[in-house]
Amino acid sequence: MPHFDSAGVDIAYFDAGAGNPVLLIHGFASTKEINWVGPSWTKTLLDAGYRVIGFDHRGHGVSQKLYDPALYHTRHMAEDARRLIAHLGIERADVIGYSMGARVGAQMALLFPDAVRSLIMGGLGIHLVDGVGLPQSIAEALEAPSLNDVVDPMGRMFRSFAESNKADLAALAACIRGSRQVLTREEVARIFQPVLVAVGTRDQVAGDARALVDLLPDGTLLDIPNRDHNPAVGDKVFKEGALAFLKRRP
């Protein structure tokens, strides 16, 4: 598996296929394989003729683990994404991010507009602006002595998920404490690229998707029927909607 140096942080990635590049940015406590390979996103995009690039966030998967929350500011993670496509000789890419990855993608579109051709934000609605999505109590769950010591249902879910992936719990706790930035409404209004906002209709984490679309200059809503936050990732409606969006964007 290839790695590259992102201003001193070792980042693991994959790069497959040819055609227009699509950069995949995974969510909190996940990895490039869990978020994108397992649910067949990579196959779907490769079969459609795209070049597909994914990476493990700092602190996740087989990328370098960091333990200072300040190093997980979403700006730093957006810089990792930008440096990766530059490392690969790509000037701009379509970007698909899920949950925390969508937050990073929005930062990337704002900070490096020439690098983002279009943006698909999955699992993130108005909480990009007026909330931070996952509660900070998840960090406490990750730092608890054991899963049996975690009472909060969402904390138990993420602790169990992280343990099953053999993740570094301390690094993830630092990440959730450090990556809680929101954008202002004025900043969202400066994201000029075509944006698809795809959220499950049962998602209790993302916030209202329509409210975010209404703030975007070129936003499109995609409801993922009867899906909660995590199951929406691999939903057929999400994939088909994303392919249709990529096909019609300029």
C-alpha cells in the first residue's frame, strides 16, 4: 500500500483506475477500506470509468497516529487531502466525503477551490453550520477502561466499532476532540462548486439536509430513504445518485 508525506504526517492511500479523478474521504473511526471498498464504492466508480483515490485520515487505518487534538483540525485534514492529489499530479478532483469526511471535503472546497471540481457530502446536513455532529462524549467512551464501562448507547456503538477495527482508541479520542469545526453561513455561501448533499431520512446525526442545500449556491438534495447514519453509506440510492450527479456536473 502506498504512503506519502503530508507535511511530516505519514498518510496511506490507494489510487486505482483511469479517467476523471474522484477523491474519497472517509468518516470518523472508519478507514478507506471500511467506508469505500467494503460497500463497493470503489468498484462502482471504477466500473463507471473514474480514477478512484482514497486515503486513511491521520489517526485512522494505517496512517500515522497523532495524540494532540490540535493536529486534527479539519483544516489540517483538508490539507492532507489536497497534498495527496498534488502528490499524484492531479490539479483537481471530484470529492466524495462521508460524515466527518464531508466536513473535511467542505473545508477543502472552501480553502482550495481550484482543487475541487464538485463535492458530494454524505451523512452531513446543517450540522456543518450549527452543530458538530457526533458528541464529544464519544471521546470519553473511547478512553473508558473497557466497553463494559461505557453506558451511553452511541459511545458504546463507536467503542465497539473502533475495537472491531483494531483502531488506536487514544488517537480517535484526540481526533473527535480536535475535528469539531463548523462553517459559518457566509462560508458555506462561498462554496461555488456543484454540491450534492445526501443524507438518510432516519439520520439523527447529520442535521437537516434541505437546510444546508438552501445555503449553497449550487446545492442539490438527495434523500436516502429509510436509512440511519451508518447504513446510508453503502445504499444503492446513494451510489446511483452520486453517479448521476457526477455525470451531469459541468
